[in-house]
Amino acid sequence: MLDESTKEQVKQYFERINNPVKIRLYSGAHEKREELVAFLEDIVSLSSKISLEHSEEKNDGLRFAIFSEDKPTGIEFSGIPMGHEFTSLILAILQSGGNPIKLEEGILSAVSKLKEDLYFETFISLDCHNCPEVVQTLNSFALINPSISHNMIDGAMYPELVKEKNIQGVPAVFLNGKRFLSGKAEASVIFDKLLELYSVPESKEETTDHSNPSDIYDVTVIGGGPSGVTAAVYSARKGLKTLVIADRLGGQVKDTLGIENIISLPYTTGPELTHVLSEQLDKNQIKKKENVRVLKIESGNLKTIHLNTGERILTKTVILSTGAKWRELNVPGEKEFVGKGVAYCPHCDGPFFKDKDVAVVGGGNSGVEAALDLSGIVKSVTLIEFGDKLNADKVLLDKVAQSPNIKTLVKAQTMEIQTNSEKVTGLTYKNRISEESETIPLDGVFVQIGLVPNSSFVKDLVATNRFGEILVDEKCKTNVDGIFACGDVTNTPYKQIIIAMGEGAKAAISAFEYLLHAA
């Protein structure tokens, strides 16, 4: 099943395996059984330290488990993990074979202390680029805690189960049979959800001795997008001891499929740019704390940063670069039915609405692009815009005009997403001219109405405007001494990658000047 080029690449990865790994394939009948067997035989042929065991334990024919030195890891796969999930399988084998788990130590320590029996099931699509991060995080949790197990389930192979659980978006995660979360989620989000449900013992706090200067950072950058990475690199190149704290490296850029407006770089993708950003941090020997979230910051001559892992970081200056997230409609039916008809990513969730009727709310570039992407999959798209006209680029509007299954509604205010007990059934909007309300029968709603700054954790610390953007001056200074901000989280106009990078450089130079005068 695997081509020779892929085999050779995976074979090189498998040279890192230290401990024997066994793949246990459960018995059962399925039309894809032979294909799965051939796939697994290809995998085990690439390393003498991997073996395949055919178990007599009855199952559906597509389920297999990973063992490390004959001990169960808690990791299972139901389906043939190709596509984006191929990496999840390879990583599970490598980590089961003794390779390190790349999650923040504070999270690993806390999760390892959970006492409850936790069984996770993650329904995925092999075309979903957001699913692997969730699968790999939960696989890591299973590896470090024997009370946790996780099964990746390919929704396309289990249509009856998908229908039974009313799954209309991926990834869809269930914990002990109950829905746990839907949609894209980083390790920090999954960890926070566990904190909501269970009493997770706090890790030992990373306290810093004020009398030991080597334990205090000169600059701590909160955020790992283009502006944050630029700020960190400029800080490090000034000789400053620098730390980057990020719940996800790359930020929103990581989800961007095509980038063509960075001067000197004709074309790249979000994942590719994120990889380059990470490499540049490593090249400059900048310490990173990934997949963790900042709860609060205490100001003073030294700033104290509190993390959701229980750790505390002391730093002389802070650069806030936390970017923005998808803006929500905040109408009835939205939050309750995320993953059950309400979605934010047309690339991931579009295939679940094949030959169905959907709406896209938002008439800017992102909304119009989403409508065009969906038009090739769904039966019909209704594009809904609050304003007087669509505000997308002309080239996109021309394509909309040529798409027979896209209908446009302007001067329309979304009032409610209609649902029954299981799924989305329609959308109610108000005609802003007639003031009359109308309801469109629908199977899904994709929300594309822009971004909201990730500033809530500092709203009581620094000044913000009515949109929640952090107010900065021309040197990226906030109203608090020693705290700077840059990128999409600020009131700097024009949210563009190249502008964010420039602002990150400016913030770092400003922090350097502040430290010079404070010395």
C-alpha cells in the first residue's frame, strides 16, 4: 500500500525506535480488512523492532492497538490511518518505542497524576488537517497515564456510528461515551477541559528565586504567531534571555492554507510557515513553553506569569502577542451545536455536508472563500452578510457570480440557528430593510465573521478599546511599564502577517530600550 518513497522515509524514522513495539490486530469481518492487513504488514516490514500480532479477540475487523514491550499503551486505531492521520500512527509507534513525548512538562506531570479511568474516542476525517493534533495529544495522554486510553475512529468507515452519535463535524471527541469537545483543539484546550471535569493535581510550581538572576527572564513573549516569534528572535539577537509561551506555535497562521502576500516569499502555506518559525526559534536557542496557557500576569518591577499548569514565571518585561480567534455570532443555537451542524472550518467539515444545504455567515474574503470552497461539495450555499454588500476582493465576487448554487443575502442579520434535539435545521435572519424575520431550512451553518483579539486574560491589567484590542503607542508600549504588545491582539490597523512581523520587531526593540534605561 505504501509507495517506495514513503517506505524509505518511514524506515529512517523507525531507526529511532529503542524498545520493541507490537501492533495487535483484532479479529472481525470488514470489507476493508484485507487493505488494513496489507497496510500494517507494510508498516512492520520497515523495522525489526515492530511486530504484528493477530488477536482472536472479536471486533469489527478494523481495530488495532499499540503495545510497548508487550504492555498496552492505551492507544487504538479503528480504520486505516492514512491521509493526515498517517503521521499520528507513525508518531504513536515512535513514542511507544521510547521516543520523547513533545508536550510541556507541566501538562505531562499533571495528566500523569489523574486517577480516573478515562476512555477517549476521537472521530476524524482523513482529509481533516485539524484532527491529527487532537489525536496525537490524546495518544500522548494515554502513553503517560495507564488510566487513560484513546481510540481514533475514521468516521468514513463507521457511518452508522457517526449517524448514531449525530456527528456533523470533526474532530469530535467523546469521553466515557459522552461528548467531550468538537472541532479544532490544542493540547492546552484539552487540558483545560480536563480541569473543568476533574480535580487534576497541580504540578510543582516553577518558582523563581528573586536573588538568583539566572532564573529570571529579560523578555517573555506570550504568543507564538508571526509577531511573537519575530519579537522573540529580535530579543534574543539583542542578547536578552528570552522565553516564548504559546498555546499553539503559529497561531492563526497555522490554519491558513495558502499565503501569497509575504514579500520575497511568493507562496507558502500556514503549516510550512509555522515550521520555519519554530526552526528560527530553535536556531536562536530560545526557550519555548508550548501548549500551555497564561492565566494571569502580576505587574511590578518583576512580572509574575501564572500558567494553567500551576507554574509561575518571573520576567523583567512581557510582550503580549496572543493574536485573535474566530469571532462567534453569539446567537441561540450556535455554541450548543458546534460539531452538530455549526462549524468554523469549511476545509475540515465541508465533506460532512455533501449534497446538503448550508449557509455561510459573513461576506468578507474569508466568508466568500468559504462559500466557494463549499459550493463544489454541497447542494447549495446561502451567503449571508449583515452589511449592504459583500466586502470581498473582486476576483472572488466574480467567481461567486459564476457559481449557480451560491445565493447571496445582504442587509440580513442572523438572529438564531434553528435546531431540533439532534442537529441544525435552519437559520433565522432579520431583513434589515423590512424588519421582517425569515427562516431558511438548512443542514449546516459556517460562521466566517472575522476575528476577536485574545486579550481577556489581561483585560484588568492593560488598557483595551471597545473591541478588546490592547492599546499601544507607536513603540508598542501599553499603559503598563515593562509590558508591550504587538500583532493582531492590538489596535494596530490592518491585520496582515507582514505587518504583525514588523510590529513584533518594534516591540522587541522597545523592550530592549526599556531594559537599558531600567538597568
